[in-house]
Amino acid sequence: MVVSNPTINQNIENLEINPKPQPDDPTSIVEEIEGVIKLYKNGYLERSIKVMSSVSPYLDSNLQVNARDIFIDKNDNIWARIYVPKRNNNNNSLLPIVVYFYGGGFCIGSTAWKCYHDFLGKLSSEAQCVIVSINYRLAPENLLSVAYDDGMKALMWVKQQGNIGQTSEFWAKYCDFSSIFLGGDSAGANIAYNVTLRHGMSNSNNIKGIVLIQPFFGGEERTNSEISSINVQTCKSALSLAASDIYWRIALPLGANRNHPWCKPLQKDMKWLENIRIMIYVAENDILKDRNLGFCDVLTSNLGNQVEKFISDGVGHAFQILDESTISQTRKQEMIFNIVNFIGK
């Protein structure tokens, strides 16, 4: 069983100042997800620029959606890419808002990644909703709870726009601030869930719903889908068990293991989700399948018909943004259709 390594966390504290070790010293690498991330024992972090390309806010004109990047907090480099469906002069109806968090194990990713830009542009167009896609700070430079702090700050910023006359931002005048949803995939779904809990604990929870796509949770005890993950990988699931463990080791607070409540949600916290509708998407070939299904069962036992569960057959983790196969494209369109219905209720 692998647990958190305090030495690794202590090395992380010096990420900003330590130079890159000599490349001829492979023993200096303490954590590596091949082709994605390397963490050296002196605290130096290396992310591959080949993982995914970043793109400008431009979208295909056929989508009829405008996108723009806006800073939320320049000091902490928290910003958003906002997607707004184009409106004609005769349409005065206000649009629901989706505050979205991208995935990447808390350690990689950007709201400017092409895969997210394309997915969220299409979702905004089909759901006729304003999407505020949040770029938050990453681990291991910023251990959890920083991503949750950034998510909460972003949510409060969004709500603030509705309190100042809906005229301060180009998108706010089109929004129904009584219809705010949170959403995300993988680690982003984890962030959406934990931000919703925080918001509920503040006694100001007017979130209408949350969309959790293959939420990134864990635990020290392995599930069946994790144990059988070697077979799952043959089905092109983007997340391996080894990668999952590394993400948690370098993202969780010093000394924490995978039983930490940010990794393994506590049933007692679910009371803060009362009156919030929840959509959960599970991928059949995902190593997280059993963990996600168990999470659904606990939520349903506590919240009843507030919870809607969907299982995407024949596809793996993050299929909707990373897999271009025919079956994945079909499942992605089904997902968008169901999200559109969920938001529109």
C-alpha cells in the first residue's frame, strides 16, 4: 500500500527556487508520470509541454459562442475563460451560469487547453448557458486546499457580478444569477464538489446544481476497478492507478494519505448538499468506476432523487476530451445532451 511521503512534500516547499538537476542523474527523480510530470528530489518540478496545446479564446463561428479571458485575481493568477452564446436583439431571456473546473489530478491542466476549449464551447452552444471556466493554481507548488480556495474565490467573484448591476462585465448582463451550477471533470469535479460543500457550510448555498464528470476521489483501500486496472488500461482509459497515486501524493497536505476527506469524501458532510441537484457521470472503463458508483450510492441514500447517475458504456476516464474514437464521440454527444437537460430543468 502506498501512502503519502512527507519527504516529498517537504521538498515541494522549495519548488520556486531550486534549479533543474543535471539530466544525467536519473536518481534525482522522486515522482514521475511518464510524458506528463517529473518531480525531482531537490523540489524542482517539470511539466511536459507536449501533453496538450493551449489555444486562444477563438471559437468556430458555427458555434455562435463568444469567448474571452478575464482575470479574477492577478496576484494569485486566477483567471477565467468565459463562454457566452451569441444573442439576437429579440431574445431577452437570461442564461444559466456554469462555473467549470478542468481536470488534471490537481497538478496539470489549463482552461486554455484545446480539449477543454472545444468541449466547453460546444456545451455552451448546445446548453445555451454562460460557462465560466476557472484557471486555478496547481499542485505541488500549491498543495490542497489552494485549488478549493481558488474555486471558492472564483465562485464568489461570479456571484458578485450579479450584485453590482450586471453591467461590469461583458457577459454578466446575459446571466440569470439565480441559476448557478458548478461543474467539472476528474480533479475538477472534486473541486466543484468541495467548493459546493464550503459554500453550503457558509449558510449561503444558492447553488442550483452540480455536474460531476468522473470525479477524482480515492482511498487507501482499493476498489475492484482499481485492482483490475491493468485490464482497464487496454480500453484506453486515460488514468492509470499509478498516476492516480502520484497525483494524490504530491497534491495532498503534508502527512496526509488517501483517506483524507478531500480524497475520500465524508458522508456527514453531504448534509450541506441538501436542495442541490447533482449529476454524476461514470465511465465504464475508468479505474474510478467503482469508487464513483459507491459515491453515488452514498449520495442517493442521503439525498434521494436529487441525484442523477449516468454511466458511459465502453469508454474510459476523460474520454469526452481526450478520445477521438467513434464510440467516444457518440458518448460525448450523449453526455452533452444529458447535461443540457439537467441545466434546463
